[in-house]
Amino acid sequence: MATLVLTNADVTINSVDLSDHGIDVAISYESEGKEDTAFQDTTRTFIGGFLNWSMEFQFNQDFAASTVDVTMFGIVGTAVPIIVRPTATTVSATNPNYTGTGLITAYNPFPGGDFGEVAKATVSVLAAGVLSRATT
């Protein structure tokens, strides 16, 4: 089993590659659990319901053209294409491509920071369509 140290993740939001500013990426993919327990059952049972996904990103903040602030500020409340890969290399069985249309629900241009530290920005995304995983 290969282990991955996350040093070269690929993050594209609304067709803008922000990988060189990214410092944290999280993808959550889950299913609702719908109870289907019936009379005479002695244990509660569940079946899968709707799928749901979300993403969280943290970037080193940048206000230059085609970087973090310019890209993110104008798309809050908008559904945009998002692509994430573990590494910025060819898509493969060991480097899957996660793609989906996501609703940008929050952009924090200054989520907090100490004097003398690198300015950060955070972005929150909710599903606005199916999340796909490709290996080719």
C-alpha cells in the first residue's frame, strides 16, 4: 500500500488553477441513512438515501489578477465547476480526479491571522450536482 504525503494537490475552481496557493483541501462524501425498520424487527435498520458532498479549501491569500481573491469574491452564491486531484500529474488509478459542480457558500478573505503570519483565505463548497471520480 502506498502512502501519500500531500505536497502537490491539484485544485481548479471555476476553470482557475489555484494549486500554487493551496495549503489545505478536504472532500466529504456521504449518504443519508434512511430508516427502514419494520414491525417484528428487533434492530433498527437503514438504507442509503441521497448522496451528499462538500469541500473545504484553505489558500495562501493573494490579491493579484487570476489568483485567490479575484477568483473567489465574485462567485460566492454561484455554482461552478471544481476539480481536485491528490497530485498535479496525470489522472490514474492512484491519482483519481474528483469533479463536480459546487455552490460556493462561503469565502473568507481574512479568516483570522496573527501579526507577521501569511494571510490565508478559506472557501466552503456544497454540492450543486453529482461528484464524479475518474481514474482515466
